[in-house]
Amino acid sequence: MPAYGFAHLRSRRRHADIIEYLERIQATLAPFAGRFRVHGPPAEVLEGTWPGSMVLIEFPGLAEARAWYHSPQYQDILRLRTDHIDGDVLLIEGVGPDYDPTERADKLRAEAGRAELPGASPQSADTRAR
């Protein structure tokens, strides 16, 4: 299942280190089959606020994503970015091609037992009682 490295980068201080980081990052991704899916264009914000930019890197799986981040090659360049850009970075597993959000809803409903969930309609409660 694919996994993603996601970064929300908020403040940018232009510095030669950032250029070097950009020049070197692809070589750190290649051994782990990582590839950029989104790389910092301005976002069209539809709800809320989004200060900064976004980076999304895809990997074949979470093991490859973790191995890339902790690799000596990436750790060697990491400070080039973190010394000059504030942000949050996370790794997250994606969903498969047949993902259906109703399965997640069913799981949440089961975890809640048969108790009424906030915002559930009376009709939903009647359906669950059957």
C-alpha cells in the first residue's frame, strides 16, 4: 500500500542551503522509490487557512518512507531545510485502490457500540436497532 511523506512548510527564509537541499533531495529519494507528487505550489484554500506550502512525496510503502527519512543520505541534508524553514513533517500510509469510506463508518459505528452518535438522525438509530 502506498505511503506518503507530507510536509506543511510555513516560513521560508531564502538561503543558499535551501537551494542545495533541493539539488540533493532527489538522490536521497531514488533508492527508496520515492517521488514528488506535490512540491510547494500555492494552494487554492477552500476552507480555513493554509499559511505556507505543501510537499507530498509518495513511496511504495511505509517501510520505504521510514527508511528514506532515517537514511544517512537524507539525514545528511535535513538541516539544510530545518535550519531555515519552519514546518511539520509526517509519514502516513495511504489507502488501497478499492478503499471505501463506508467501511470506516461501519468500524466507527461498531466501536461506538449501539449508542447514539452525536449528529446521528433518529432514522439512523431506527436502522441500527433492526
